[in-house]
Amino acid sequence: MGRVTERRRTLRIRDGAVSSRADTLVAEEPLEIRLNGKPLAITMRTPGDDFALAAGFLVSEGVIAEGGEVQSIVYCAGATADGVNTYNVVDVKLAPGVVVPDITLERNVYTTSSCGLCGKASLDAVRTTTRHPVGDTPPVRVTPELLSALPDRLRAAQKVFDRTGGLHAAALFSEDGELLDVREDVGRHNAVDKLVGRALTDGRLPLSRSVLLVSGRASFELAQKAVMAGIPVLAAVSAPSSLAVDLAAESGLTLVGFLRGPSMNVYAGEHRIALEAGVY
């Protein structure tokens, strides 16, 4: 079974001094996701939480929205021609009565660790309708001070990053700033899918009273994953894309970017940011 980290020999050069040593790297392996035995997608990921990743991916694609819609998730035995189980192929079997979507070329996509939507036929193909619309009533209210503390809490929870320096992370926080869950992966979209998939299997969807924090930028795909899971607040330590801002505005998602210390930009959903009177 694939490991989270691997060791590789490296030539180290420091101030003119040359030495040879082993370096710890984050593992990256393909994961094929099958739906009722039919190939659906391949993503490059860090091994671990594969069942949660597959479940979260299906939530993001609008295939499922509740844990009861999944009958089983298993690794495929004999995934290779010689019958060896690589633990790189999982099959999700939907519960009886759950409608299986037509697996066309639009859905049969190859996704890389840097772009979960590469290969989509068009943007229309990813504008799926969520069964968990952002509907936090009363609205989640978070202060800038609470948001500014979250990146340090996420960083402190990144165990594998400390060993490799090569992983993205995603974390769920309560509206009071309590760390609920954190996942790491070579792909930021995979880290979010693992969070959402774990919430699905634990019966916690929709995540309507939570804040999602991601390392790196906030792309359209991450905003979409937040919306599909019913998450009202998405924050990123780097920039959002224009399409992510558009989606946030259309769906009612609060989108925060460039979250660094006490500084941040709020691009949509300002009503959830609790500012002092007279500040805004």
C-alpha cells in the first residue's frame, strides 16, 4: 500500500559545500475512482483517506449528498493484469435506488494534483446544482481576529508538511474557531474532498456552521466544493480567481483571500464578517 512519504537520495549544496543525503518527499500516486464498477476519474493524490477522497469527489460532482446513498467503498482486488492489488483503485457502489448519472466524456476526466477540473468539457459541466445550498440561518458570523488566527492553527496541525514541505492542507473550523478536522494532500482539491468525504461518512453534511480554510489560492473548483458541501465561509491564504469570486457572489458563499495575519480581503459575503461599528 502506498505510503504518505518516501525517501530519495539528493545532492545537497549549501554555501559551496556538497554532500549526499536522503530527503523525505511527499508521495504522489494515481487513484482511479470507479462508480458501480465503471471508471469515473483518475486523480494524482497522496495515499491515505482514499475512501473519504472518493466520497468527497462524488459530493463535489453532485452524484451523492448523503452518507446513506453509498452502499460500499472498497479497494479493487486484482487491479492490475497480474492480479496484484495496488490500492490505487477504489470502487464506490451506490445504495439501491440511487440514480447513477450518465458517465459521459464530461465526467470521465483525468485530474491532476494541481487542477481538479482539467479536462472538463466546459465550465457548464462543473456548475452542478448543490443539494446543500448555503443556508446558515442565522448567518455564521466571524470576526477578522478569529479568521487571522486560523492559518497558524492549520499550520500547527500539518504533521506531514513538517517532514516534507510539499503538501497542501485544508481544515474545517467551527464558527468559534475550533479545529474540527484537517487533511493534507499533494493536491489542494484532494485535501478538501477528503474533508468533505469524512463529513459525509460521519453524517455531518451539510457543513452549514463551519469555516473552510485552504492553503494556497482559492480557485473555482474549491469554491464549488465548499458550495456543494453547504459550507458558508471559505478562506484562503492566497488569492482567489475571478470565477471563484463570481461563484461565491452567486451562491451566497463568503470568500476571504490573502488571509495573512491581521490582513485579509473579503471578496463576497461580507455580511458574515463581524466588524466593529463604524469600521466599514
